[in-house]
Amino acid sequence: MTERKESTKRAASTPTEAPTVPIHVRVATEADIPPLVPLLVRLKRLNEEFDPLLKVRSDVEAQAREILRHDLANPRAIVLAAEGVGPDKDRVIGVVRAQVRDRVFYTPELEGVILDIYLLPLYRRRGVGEYLLQEATARLKEKGAGLVTAEFPTQNEIAARFYAKRGFRPITALHARALERA
């Protein structure tokens, strides 16, 4: 049996249909912070490769722990842990961070924002990223979001293609310029 056809363990709280991908997705807990931190750091270091204005701080691990703790306590935030199955059973192999934001000038009034999606390389190009996006979208919708957006570095053409293939399109742009220190 191929890994793609391997059955997937599912939590009772998972809102979408069972995938045929080799993972189990669940809401993260405090106990997941240690294995989630390196994944989040890997993503931020990857972002740094796309743009020097995304230079990773020396205390990135501490910052990742703090943001994960904050998100886990925030009722408008979602942190999902993706676990492998089979030989990777109970090993965290991916993370999703998302939150619901107010859109004070627009309708729908609530926007679900995908802040981070990261998978270990072994799990890419197997439908796992799409499944994580579906899970995050369903959970954001449960929290009242009427629109889902994704934030990622502009230069990350892989992310741009991933989201475009799934019906996302740019709606705003963030431009930056470094300032000289005095």
C-alpha cells in the first residue's frame, strides 16, 4: 500500500472529510509548543531566504515559543499540529497558525488570515498542504470568518502558486524599505 493511500487517524473535532494523506491534524496544545517551535523557525528562516528584510532575529526560538503560547490562549487564533502516521506516528511534522481579524471598513466583517503553514519537506507535494489549508479554512469559518486570506513573502513564488491554484488572489500589498540607523 502506498503512503498516500494509508489510512489517516482523525480527531473527533476535525471538521472536514478524511483525506488520503499520511497525516493527522489536530488543535495544538501547550505540550506541542516544543516540537512546533523548530517548524516555525524553519519557516521564518526560509522566509529570510526570499527577502533580506525578513532577517531572522537571534532570539527567534524564544519569540516562536511566545507567539505560540499567545495564539493558544487567543480565542480568535488557531494553531494546528499535523502529525505523521505509520513510522512518524505522533511526530509533529507540520504547523498552521491562523487568526480571525476584523475588517472594519469591509464586508464580510471578519477575515480569517493564514499566517503560517509549514510542513517538513518529506510531506510536501502529496496533498498535505492543501489538506492543512482546508482544515484551517474550515476552522476559521467556524469562528465566523467570511473570507480567508494568506500572508507570505511576496518573493515566495512557491506560496503564490500554491494559493493561486486554490483560488486565492492578491487584494492588498505591503511594501517596505529599510531605514538607516542613527
